[in-house]
Amino acid sequence: MSLGSAAAKDNRVYVAGGSYAADLPSDVWTLDLEAPQRGWRPLPALPGPKGRSLPVAFVQNGDQKKTLLYVIGGYAKKAASSDKAAEAYTLSDGFAYDLQQPAASGRWRPISPAVVGGRRPEVGDQRSDLRPPASDLRPPASGAWPLLGARCVTVGDQHALVFGGPDAAAYDDNQRKMATLTGAAREAQRIAYLSVTPERNRWNRQALVYHTVTDRWFSLGEVPFPPTVVGAAIRRADGSVLLASGEVQPGVRTPVCAVGRFVQHRTFHWLNWVVMALYFGGLAGMGWWFMRKKKSADDYFKGGGRIPWWAAGVSIFAAMFSSISFLAVPALAYMSDWRYAPKSACIALIPPLVIGCYLPFFRKLKLTCAYEYLELRFNLACRLFASLAFNLFMVAYLPALAVAAATGADVNACIVVVSLLTILYCAFGGIEAVIWSDVVQTVVLFGGALLILVLLISGTDSGVAGAVQTAGLANKLKLLDFALDPSRPVIWVVLLSGYVECLISYTSDQCVIQRYMTTKNAKEAGRGLWLTVPLSLVATVVFFSIGTALYTFYRSQPERLAVTMPKADSILPTFIANDLPMGVAGLVLAGLFAATITTLAANLNSSATSITNDFFVRLRKGTEDRAQVRFAQACTVAVRLAGMAGALMLANMDIRAVYDQFLKFIGILTSGLACLFMLGIFTRRVGAAAALAGLAANYVVCIGLDRAELAWKPHLLLYGAIGIVTCLVTALAVSAVFPNRKTGIEELMWRRGEKT
């Protein structure tokens, strides 16, 4: 095979197009570098004419969370006749292939041709050494830029840069003449075409950009040197792009090499910093105020039972709607559609179950830590295991990505700053400071989200109508999928996972259960729980709408999206940084801080509560309240520092969809905790041995299923349900051999001084 193109991803190489003498089954091949002895394997053949030579090929992340192989442009030859030689002609079409689909059933889908016109990028739209030209960017007469022998390099999470290529009209005209001429006339035509100097040719001088998610092309401007055909384009380790050699005119090589670097010209206005400083000053002041009020461990861990039901409800919502949701839900809708949205409707089924079956136990036992119940019902091992699992879940958390993307600061520095600011008010204010800051932050979060949604729609062509039409044509509004395939987010998978996720969070999460205990009675706690239902439903609609609007906005204005955006989850912060007016960006960024700080503060306080009661108080009987509070404050600092280390590690990992990983992590790690509470409350025969056996089976099955290399797997949304069912079935089976012989929960309540 010759005159083809190549691309690589991880351990695989792909070769596409080209001319070949043998009768091959395909013109696209792949080689696994980890098993080269298996040889080259064919993929489905490219659509269109055979012998597509000198196309552009690259692998990049695309729409619907797919990784795609792209093959664009090139040239093909018409069949020769008795009186005409074979005539070559340029191709402007392009195709994409999903590398995650089985080769036997895979197919290529067409993409938009490389048309760039109508809009001239403003200076500074893209942060590059390449400056936009003074004139409008118009497509050539053929309607699309020729990608014949062009060189390509991928940048960021979802862009590809294309450089060089001849003028399609001149190339096609020369080929037509060459096919009809003979002898001296043909030689004269060949010499005339080869003699066109770089100063006179009309080769592509634009640095073209293709955005894979919106399927749009735009230009970064002209390169400051003569364009070439073929040659090499390489993305270097420091993010710069190396362009090496090539033909500067037909048949004439050039030794010239050039390096282009992306330079950010973002300025985070001083007014934004003022807004953020005032916001965090208020948080610190709130923590100091509540620190002055602390009298006992009950105040620190339960707020003395003084929290109003509505504040507790808002705090529960804020604890569940984390900064991961603020970032990842819009990114999910931007990359895919609305099929995850029905999950939130399942929360309406939770309050009756929790109020009727769980709250009475938690309130009557006067629990400070939720996992104290597991020791009363089972044994100490169950309690400590659950506490460790909860605290591991709190440590493995990724804050501050939004802050880094919006301000242009280093993400690692932002993680450190946000962690230290959280410690300042959470370590000393206790749960009361956390809850009231939740209320303030939720207002900021919703206000910022609504403002973003309005600006996104106003920036979309034709406003609301245009956004709906564009999203509909791109299949971005798909909500219900009634297929029976459990490997996809079909409706029954989404609803089942949504119910299990809510069940896990609202029955076994220390963050939530601790808030149940902050109101004056169970009725008030129940009212607060019901409040989370409308809040969650509204938040789902708003943030999925933001994700869809991000797609329509950047499809209307693709040149406004920074080509170096490193992660898809940075899409919302990128909009905030580049497209919000001064002052407003600071306000919205405060909302992003709110989401991060809310969850971190809630997790920190709950982790400190868990560690203090499950370990410190148990090991040091009769510890005074003041010692407990001091130890909890030290735990807050230690857990946040550990979380900061985990966040630094995760921030530097290549994770495409944080929301998917977040949901899978919840399902694997915490489904067993929910099952323990379920077994304790709804069964009497299951004892400690059976419960621990169920836990062990849950982790073996879920972790094994995730790690195993299988041709088919259930969708990650089902991991939580699989974990609960595994734990439940195993525990019930073991209890038939080792039944519970411990005192009933009613007697445990009497032992703690409560009347049944």
C-alpha cells in the first residue's frame, strides 16, 4: 500500500486509503503493537472511490463520548480509457469510524467537508502564535478546502489542526488537461504546473481546525511561511506543534521546519477577583462566627438540633449535588444527550421509604454517626468497615478543575488553594456552619447557572428556536431509549440505577444521615427530605439544558472554543472564562466555588464525625466533649490534606467522562453500605457473619466485573444494583447456615434509654 495515511491511538496503529496493486479486502487496516504477531486486521472499507490517496487521517475524541478514526479528503483516479489516461481528481468528503464498535458490524459515517467561511475570527479568539488574516476567510471556489497531502495533528480533547494542501481547482484542471494531452503538449503542461512558485500558487495558507463534537470547521489564521504538501506534523510533549519539510511547490522539497505554540491571552479581570474575595471572606467569617458559638460535641456534630427543616433540606440537596455534577452533567449533555436525566425522577420514591423505615431508627437511637447503628445491629467489624469505605469515598474526590479552567491558573495550584480555604471555615465551624453556608452557596449556584443558560441561548444562532432545532437535528435531545440492551443507558437501566443511587445516598451516606439529626424531630427531618425532590428535578433540567446549549453555542460559533481545552469536563468553565463579561465571570465562578466548597465541607465534617466516633471515641472511653471537638478538627485537616493528594493524582489522569467514573465509583464502593442498612432494618435472621460475607461478595463481583476484559459488560450505571443484589443474596444465603443470635433492635433502644 502506498500514498495512504496513518494514525495511532494508545497501542494501535491505523493505516487508511492509498493505492495498491493486489485485490485487498479493505483499504483500512489496524495493528496491535502489543500483539504484532497477530498481524494486520482489516476494518470496514472506506466509502466512495477505491484508491483514496494522500488523505488526512487522525484519531480524536468525538460526539457521544466516542473515540473516532477520521479519514478526510485525498484524491482518486478515474478509470483510463482507450483515448484518455487515468485522470486524478480531489476529494472533499470525509468519514469517521467508531473505534469502540465491533469491526464486523462497524460502519463509517460522513462528516462535514472542510468549509470555512462567512465569519472572520476576532483577534484573540484563539490563543495562538498564528494571527487571523486581515481579510474574510472564504472557502475556495470548490466549496471546501482541499485536504490533499495536508498534514494533521490533534490538540486538546476534541480538535484537529490541518495545515497545507494544494489548490483544488488548479490541481483538478491540470489533471483534466494531462488526461487529454499527449506528447509535447502533455510535457509542456506538466512543466507549467510544476513551475508555479510558492509566491504564485494558491495553496492553503490557513491553519484549519476541525471540532469533532459539533462537526464544524474554522480557521486560526494564516501560517507565516509558504504552505506545503505532505511533510510531517507532530504534537510535542510541551503542547507545541512541529511542522517539518514537505513540498513547497510540486516536485520541490523544502528543508524548512517550524514550531507553533499556543499562548493564552486570557485576562481575569480585577472585578472578578474582588467578587471572589468578598465571597470567600464571607465564608471565612461564617466559620469564625459559628466557632465562637460551639459549646459541646452535640453542637459540633448535630448543630444542637436547631437547624430549620428547610435549611436541612437545602443542605442535603447541596451535599448530593456536588461540583462533579456542576461540571460533569453539562459536559455529559454537551457530549451526548438527555438519557441520564430520568435518573433524577427516582428521588420522588425515596422520602416515603426513608421517613417510614429509616428515620425512626436513626432518630430513636440518637446517632451521631450513621455507622454506629451497624455495630448495634451487627458487630464492630461492620461498623469500622463501613466507616473506612465512606472515608475512602470522600478522599477520592476531584475539586477545583472548574477554577483552573476559568482563571487559567494551574489546576494543581487551584486544588491546593481550594482545599486550604475549605479547611479554614469547616474545621472550626462544625455542621452548623456547613449547613448555613450550603444555603448561601445553593442560591449562588442556581443564580449563576441560570445566567449561563440565558447567555448560551442568546449566543446561539436564532436563539431558543435555533437551539432547539440544532440540538434536535444532532440528536442531543434524546431522552428515552426503550431498547432491551443492558449495556446501554436505556430507560430501564437509567431508572433502576437512579433509584439505587438515591437509595444508597439517602440511607447510608453519612453526609445525609448527619443532616437528618440536625433538626429538632423526625417530622422536621422528613419535611427537609421532601424539599430535595423539587430542588433535584429543577437542577437536572437546568444543568442538562446548559449542556445542550453549550453544544448549540459552539456549533454556532466554533472558533470561540479554545482548541487546547484539555478535558471535556472543562467545557463549562471554558465558556465562563472566554465568553462572560467582567464581573459576571467572577459571580459565576463563585457559584462553581460554591459547588466545590459545599461538597468538600459536607464531606469533611461528615468524615471527621465518622472518624471521631468510630475510632477515637471507641479507643478512648470517656473522652470529654472538648477533646472530641479538637480531634474532629484535626481529622478535618488530615482528611482534606489526604483528599487534596487524591485530587492532585486524579487531576493528572486521562479521564474523558468524570461523571461516568463518579457514578461507577459510587456503585462499586457504596452499594454494600446501603445493603448493610437494608439488611439491618428489614431482616432479623441476618447476622454479622452473613452481612460481612455479603459485603465481600459485593466487592468481588463489582470490582471483578469492572476489571475483567469481557466482550460484553452491563452498563456502568448497573454496578450499584448488581452490588446490592449480590450482597443481599449472599447474606440471606449465609444466614440460613449462620442465623442471627443477637438481641433485637427494640432491646438495643431500651439499653440506650429510649422507650419503644
